[in-house]
Amino acid sequence: MSIASEQPDDTSTDLKWYMGGIWLYFIAAGVQGVMFPFIITIVLHESSTWVGVAQMMTMLPMLVFTLFGGALADRVDLRKHLMLLQLIQTVPPLLLAGAIYADHLSYALMLCFGVLLGVIGAYVMPTRDAMLTRVAMVSLKGNIQRGVALSMSGQFLGQVVGFQIGGFAEYVGLPMLFILQSLLLLGAVYATSRLSPAPPMNFGQPKTSQITAIKEGLVVIWKSDRLRPVIIMMFMSGILFMGVFMVLFPIMVRDVYNGSSFEIALINTCFFGGIGISSFTLSRFRPIRRQGRAMMIAMCTGSSVMVVMHFGFPIYVVDFLALCWGLAGGVSMTQSRAVVQEFAEPHMRARLIAAFQLGSMGGGPIGALLTGVLIQYLGPLDAVLVPVGLMVILWLSIFFFTPLWTMEAPTKG
């Protein structure tokens, strides 16, 4: 009997298997999170503009395919679909390991690798998050905020473990780490196979094309005073913050602090570790009532951190600032995801989650490209001040022109 057909004995175990899959998947993602910028920035020694282009290309598939990924996930068994996607993801790292071993490493090859995994990831993300709601309804008695917080703690703490592994790239060798990435993803496939079946929940809904299904989800979001400001804020934050993180940090490590893979891994560890710690802490307490206010206050922390980074303090101070930024980011990201999960109707949950992912990740490619150009002309330390000024304008606009500041969690019963 194949692992795909095995059934777990008790649905109460679903949370454990789901979290096991989360940890394995994101340990693999953490390895890639160090290896990709390390190869582009340190091994190939590309300029900040080309680093920005590379990071943009890894995130660009989110803009193109995430909504299609959500529309597809609403029509299939989530468990089987997630297993297949994760299994496909094991192949590109193995191919890249072979190419590196044969001494064929190039910038173009890394772009192809990043884009391919980005395309598959655009289908994985809404599928995995829609599966979370199913698990939370059974194993956590419908406490979606706690489910989101636990999922995010596993996601980001798992990446921290992956960052530590990736930090040994110079000592272990690139091919071995990419092989390890594939093995970890294979472990995630097995963990997913142990979940209960998750058939589509669109019974009684008329069959429509994917384009029509996507349009329905976008209309729901646009008409919702609850979802619209959250997704707008996350999209703009992606432009202003994600590019800083994905492009500025590797360039700063190389050009300001003369670092290598270890320093890139450490700053990633501090940032994502902060998100993981914050998310796990939130999972141990009662749900936050004033969700909108918590998100907006947390957003202020990122701007404050970048202002301090401008002064070029020693790298251990930058690591501490990244940790503080991550702690605040965990609050913002957990609450924004919970808002969408709590609002979404079962038959279109994956589509709304995909739209949220598009909003939260879709600004990243724009931000990565702009950050690379800014660094080219202003230098890494001065470039951080541009998104800070724009974030102040964004924050005030959201405060005065949307109801986000007063948004509260829905009451049960």
C-alpha cells in the first residue's frame, strides 16, 4: 500500500502531522533562503541591481500563479494535491546539485532554479493554508488564531534551523546541501500523507472556469471592509519591507561588514527566529481582540529598525535589530492571516487565502527590484531611509481612510 492511501487512525493526530510537515518543509526553505543569496551575492559576486533582479524573479511567480493555485485548491483533495506539489519540489534541488557538481553554476541557472520553485510554491501556499483551517476545526476546536500562530511558529522556526544548516555552505559544499533540501521535502510529503483526506467543499456550487473563480474571490475581497485594508497594507509592506530584507541584508553583509554565508545565515536566523518566537508566544495566549490595532503598531517597528540600521552600527547590533523586527512581524503576519482564515467561507477559502498571499508576497518582487536600484545609487545604509518615509505616508493613510485601526476579532456564538 502506498503512503498516499494510508489513513491516520485518529483525526486528533492531524495537528501533529501537519506541524511535522510544516517543520520539514520550512527547514528545506531555510536552507534555500541562505543558499540562494549566498550563491548570487558571494559566489557569483553580482551587483546589487542583479541581486535585486534575482530575488524579484523568485517572487514574481506569486504575482502570476498564486490566484490560480488558490482556485485549483478549492476543487481538489487538499492532502493529495499538497503531496504531489511537494514531491515535484524535490526535483529542482537535485538537478541544481548535479549542475554545480559538474561545474555548470551560472547566474542564468540560478534564475531558472528560483523561478521554477517560485511557480510550484505559488500553488503550495494556498493549498497548505487551506488545509490548516481543516486541521484547526478538528484538532483545535475551531481556534483558527491559535492554528495560524502554531503554523507560523513552525514555519519560521523551521526556517531558522534551515538557516543554521545553510550557514555551513562553505564547509559542507553546495551540492550536499541541495540534496539535503530534497530529502527534507520528501519527509514533508510523508507527513502530509498521514493527514485525514480533505475533499473539496464546493458541493452545490456551480462549476466555473478558473478565471471566473478567481474573479469571484477578488470581488469578495474588494467589497469587504474587513479584508480590503488588510491586503492593501500587506501588499504595500511587501514593497517597502520585503525588498529591504531580501536584497539589502545580503548586500550589507558583503559590502559593509565583509561577511559571508555565516553572517547571512545569522541575520536571517534573528529575523525569522523573532517571527517564530512571536508566533509561538501568541499561540499560548488568548486570541488578540483588537487585531487591526496590533497589526498597525507592529508595522511601526520595521520602520524604526531601518532608521537605526542607517547609522551603520556593528553587525551584532544589526542582528539584534533584525530580531526585534521579526518579533513585531510575527504579530502582524499572524493577525493578518487569521483575519482571512476567520472570514473565508469554506467553498472559497483557498481562493481568498491565495489573494491574501498575493497581497502579502506580491509586493516583494517590486520591492526587491527597487531596493537593488536604490542601493546602486545611494549605498546600502542610505537606501533604507526611502522605504521608511513611504511607510509613514502609508500608515497615516490607512489610519485615516480605512477602518483597520478599530478592527476586532469576530465574537463566537
